[in-house]
Amino acid sequence: MKIYKTQKEVEKDIKDRVLTIEGDVKFECSISISASIKVIAGDINAWDINAGNINAGNINAGNINAGDINAGDINAGDIDAGDIDAGDINAWDINARDIVYNAFCCVYKSIKCFSWKAKREKYQEPICLDGKLEIKTKENEEDNDVLNAIKLREMKRW
């Protein structure tokens, strides 16, 4: 397992705007990078991740801020992302453009997205225990501060 304890250790391993890790990785620090994260045959365990795109097996994290997330399973505190394509999602809050999941998408608070879709024929619609599922429209897009922040971050990053 690769363990990062500082932002500088992470930045040192970035090549051509991609942090590639073989096997499991653990971030013992919050990271904010202008790069994508690619984990080959491994899982991510972290508290705060702010990155371009994240491709991994399982992601266990506190907060994830990313352009696109492609993962096996996601267990997270808050997810603030462009697009999410995952196996199963278990989170506190999700604010995304589009969500594609395998069979389950469950959150404690709320889900805000333009669309959601299950990959399987047999699936559970997204569940919000203490809040609600809000389908965003182009009309309310301008009022969505988080979505605008994502776009601004993406423009600055790339």
C-alpha cells in the first residue's frame, strides 16, 4: 500500500498531469492537485480529495471534489463532482451533473443532479434518508452555487 503523508509527496509522483498508483493508496493528508488520479488494481482511502478525474476500485473518503469519478464502490462523506459512474454509492451528500450507478445509490442528506441512471435492469431508485432527490434543470443551474464552483474549478485546473 502506498501511503502519502504530505501534499509534496503526492505532487512528486505526478507525471504528465496524472497521479498513477499501482495497488492500494492511503492519503493521510488532504490533497488538492491539478491532475487526475488513476489507481490500478487498488483502492483509495482518504479524507479530502480535490482532483481532476478519479479512476479507482473502491474510494473511502470524507470529501471528494472532482471532475469525473469512475469507481467500483464509493463510500464517502460529501461528493461534489461533475459526473459519477460507479458500482454502488453510499454518501452523506451528492451534488453532481449526472450519476450512473450499478444497483444502489443511498445518501443521508440529499442528491442534486441533472440525471441519474442505474446500469442494471433490477435496481433501487436513489434513496435520501433525511432529505430529497432534486433533479436540476437549466433554469435553476444559475442558482446552483456548487455547480458553478465545479465549473470554475475545472476551468482553472485545465
